[in-house]
Amino acid sequence: MKPLRILIAVVILLCVSTSALSSTPLSETVLKHKAEEFIRAKNARQQPNTSIEDVEKFISLFSDNFIDEHIKFNVTVTKKSELRKGMVAKLEDKVYFCEVKIDQLMFGRNVAFIKYTEHAKVKPSHMSKAVEYTSTNIVSLEFDDNGLIKHLRRHHG
């Protein structure tokens, strides 16, 4: 019985590894464009004049089955409705300005790593005064075969 189990395990492993390698990887040019598009959409949804359309544009970058992981805060979001709800709630904040700039990009197989600096002044709706901050963060964007984000990891500075 053991040889049969081993054979089945080997066949399954080969099938999984073959299917993982069969998809065509996104080129570095495409990954760079997608990373820049992500930062533009992130920046657009944090402006004094941000609209629901800006939120929807950001959400449209994600696949239907995605993971949005905030490492530092141990928070994971897997539903677009939950992502939308949080972003729409942030529209209640008073944003004086926000600027997100890419510092560095690195690429792997269907993944982009973005190191960026965010400088903003915001008065969150639940606070009595504004907060101005500058932070450097790193995110990794893993893309599916359609070029949509399937896994976002946010490493806060």
C-alpha cells in the first residue's frame, strides 16, 4: 500500500508543479506598469477630492480571490466588500494633502516589490486634530495570470 501512496503523492506533486510553471510570467515592463498603476490608484484614493470612483479604481486592480495582508497590524482582508467599506469610511477623514512616491522597485516572477514614501496631513474623523506624517513602506504585489493583484502584503515602516 505504501508504494501506491508514494506514487500518488509524486503524481500530484508533478501535476501541481507543472501547472505552476506553465503560466507565462508577466514581463518586467508589465510589472513596472502595474506597480506604478497601483501607486497612482493608492495616491488618488487619499486626496482632498477623493471620490467613490477613486476607491472603485483601486479595488478594480484586485482579483476576485485576493488577500490583502497588513503585516504589522496582523490584519487580513479577503473580500472586496470589506476593502470597499474601509476605504469608503476613510472618505470621512479630512485630507489636507497626500503624496506617495516610489523610491525603489524590484521584480520577480509575477511579483513586484515597491518601496515608497508617503507624506500626508490628515485629520481622521475619529480624532480632534490633524496628523502630519512621513513614512516609508514596502509592499509586495503578487499577480494572477490576468495581471490582477492576488496577494498584497503591506509592510509598514
